[in-house]
Amino acid sequence: MSDFDQEFGFLPPELVFKTHEFVRAYHDSFGSGWRFVRKSHIRAVRSGYLHDLERQIVRQGKVFQIALAVAGVSVIAAILISAWFLILVVLAAVIAFRMYRNFGFNLVQERGLILAMEMLATDFAGWGTLFPLGRRRATDWLESVAFGMEGQLLDTYMPLALRAKLLDDFRPSEGSIRQASQ
């Protein structure tokens, strides 16, 4: 069993999918500022799976920066020395693009999981009522990793004024309702 299954296996798959897609779309539209980084870090720092994910994100960010630097130096070398340095530019650009995509995916995964946990714990759109054992585990997890419910990503992504509009988008489907009744 993986760390993910041990730590987050109780989350309803549909909720995880919905939060992942919501977080991805949100950051594609609005970017990501310090308030997201700080709040997700508070949650992730004491979680084994999320802590490892954060370490990967940091490594990927460093590789991305190095690849960009190599690409920049290679462009200058190609202009001043030889066109063969353009091969390094292409290679560094491919590596940078790959690291940037992985970096973004991991950030979205981390924040999506935390958001799913907070939605389950607060019974957003009826998820906690539908999965009461999952709700208890989510509440316990949130309390154990961040000393309570402070610094919620739910408040950052969905201020109270916006929640009513998003409620229908996050309601459990018939498949999740059947899964809960089993």
C-alpha cells in the first residue's frame, strides 16, 4: 500500500477529482500567490505524503531554474561561439518545460487533496454527511497536521460569498451516493 493510500485512501475519488480540477482551473485563470503557498504548506508540513510531494516540488523548481539558466547561457554561446549550442538550448527547454509541468501538477495535487480534506471535514455540498467515517478521518487529519482548522484553503479558494454558486458543482453524483451506501 502506498503512502497516498494510507493517508488519503478514505477520500471519495469523485471529490478528489473535482477538487483537483477546480484547483487546476483556478490557478490557470488567476495564478498562485503566497496565501496559497503558506496555507498549503501549513497542512503539508506534518503529512508524510504531502511533505514528500513538497520536497519534489522544490526539487523540480530548482531543476526548472537551472534548465532556464543553461538555455540562456547556451543561446549566448550559440550566438558568440557556435550554432551547435542550440542543441543545448532545445535540450534545456525540453527539461524546463517538463519540470514546469510536473511542478504545476504536483502543486495542484497537493492543494486539491487538502481542499478535498477540508470539504469533507466541513461537510461541503453534503460530502461529510454521505461519508461520515471519512468526515471523521478528515477532521482528525486536519487537526493532527495543522492544529485545528486555521488557515483553510477552502476559505482562500471559495470565500463564503462564492460557495453558494459552487455548491451544485461539488454535489456528489449518483455513483458516489451508491458507493457510500455500500
